Amino acid sequence: MSSTLCVGGSGFVGSYLLKELDADNLDLVTGQDVRDGIKKGYETIIFLACNQLNTKEAYLENMAMYEALNEYRKSYDSYIIYFSSAAVYDLTGYYSMSKTLGEAYVKRFSNYAILRPSNIYGHGDGHGAPDRFMRGETEIFGDGEQIRDLVPVEEAVTQVLKWLEERSHGVFNVSTGVGTSINKIY
């Protein structure tokens, strides 16, 4: 088996991760969709891919990706690092339900780590308040007193690499434990 496959490596976190890790990349940007199947065996799969839109269509698209991973796992016992989200603690939309569904699929496997990062930010195409402010946007939604636990994208990558090396099993939060208001971030 080959070493590592990154599903979603051209996204925000994936693009940082692939600067630090020699891995194959499978995602729509490369013209290869995980829903078409993973063509060879890998020791490890880092699953970052997710349609982040909060719509039923995005949920169904994500479900199809999880189904493809499930089909792959019938043939190979790869270690899976699934990049979930702290959104699973608030099941009020399709995005959080999608991440929860992804976790449910991965928990059916014997060899996995689920990482639940808080609000990841950094230079690139992140969507959170810090990313928007770094791009020069100034709009603050609400009163700005909403609290966020901010994790630099570089730290998120460090955590993925840590789990890749340690091959720990279970569900892990990736956060700083420090809350910061949107006003203070601005």
C-alpha cells in the first residue's frame, strides 16, 4: 500500500497540510472526485473534504463522499484521520449535521482519529471573521461580542501531523481553550 492520501488537499487546511506532508491529493480541484472511488490502497487517509454550504444539497454531496470512503474501507483497513468540526456541538444546520454524519461513518471503522477543530484561521481562503478582516473586510455581524476559540491553520496542520505520527484512536478537540470576541479580533 502507498503511504498517505489527502482527500480535500486543495482546500484551506489541505493546502497548508500538503506543504508539510508528501501525500497524494484527491479532490475536485485536481479533477478527481472521491465519489468516483479511491483507486489504490493507502496506509493513511486524511479526510478533509467537505462542502461547507449549509444546504440540503451540500449535505447530500457530503453523504456521498462518506459513502465512497465506506466502500473503500471494505477493501482496505487504512488509518483514517477525519477532520470534523466543533459545529457538531450545535446541530442546528445542514453543515453541523453533515460533520456529525461523517463522524458516524468513521466511527464504524476500527482505526481512526476524529479531530474537531474550533475556528481555524490564517492567510488563504478561510471564511471566519479573522480571515475576512485580514482580507480588508470590516463588517461585523451582530454586536461583535460573539466569542470564538481561534486556532491558527498552522496549528491545525501540526495537530494532523501529530495524529498521523502517533496514530491515536478516538475523538479529539483541537482548540486553544481561549475565547476571543469578534470585536477584539477586529
